[in-house]
Amino acid sequence: MADTIHILNGPNLNMLGSREAEIYGTVTLDDVREACTDEGARLGVDIVFEQTNSEGTLVDLIQATRDNASGVIINPGAYSHTSIAIHDALRVVDLPVIEVHISNIFAREPFRHHSYVSPVATGVICGLGATGYILAVNALAAQFSH
């Protein structure tokens, strides 16, 4: 059975491609899904890709990874800066987690400089656009091979 990576996306990421292109670029979430699925296939890793605007649903998606994922890539969007519930859910699943942000959160408003996800993440990738997702897939896949 192949390793499985769940890629979970939080609020407003469904608006990629039409939302603040100067910050997030013109790539859509479907483009990101396709690129990650292709990269997963190249690496022999299954990809499950989901998005929700609801904090509770995101917690449910995280909890669901506990028994059927090898690792999690999460772009929690604005919930990065507000959600202790997401922090706690990621701790409970006890899987390698990579936090991804399309923009460089440290070059933006001060309230974005703190993440509740980072302390429970294996690694953080930010500011590299949609390429950050591909880097995260590769980073997790490399962990599986060791």
C-alpha cells in the first residue's frame, strides 16, 4: 500500500486565482491539486486534497487523517493565527505535518507573524507561492523512504 499524504486547505483558499493576485498569484486551487497529485504519482505517494472554509470541518479533516495518512500538509489560511483547536487536532493525530503558506506571512501584517500551527509542525514553508506545496510533498515523501 502506498503512503498517503492529506493536503488540507483552510478558508478562502478556494478563491485562489481570483483573490489578491499581487499576494497569492494567479494559480487556482485546482491547479495546486493537479500539481500535487502529479507529484505524488511521480513519487509513488497517494494524495488526498481537501479545502474547507469552516474551522470545525478542518478539525474533522485533521482528525480523519489519524488512521489513514502517513503525513499532513496544511495551509490553514487565517486559522493559522487564531485556532488553538487546529493546533490541538494536529497534536492528537501524531503525524508528520508541514505547514504551507503561499505568501510570506512574516512580510505581511504583524498579526500574521504568529502561527498556532507552527509549534506542532515538522516544518514550515512560506513565501514560495504554490511551489511550497510541491516542496512539502517531496519533503514528506523523503521522510517515508527512511
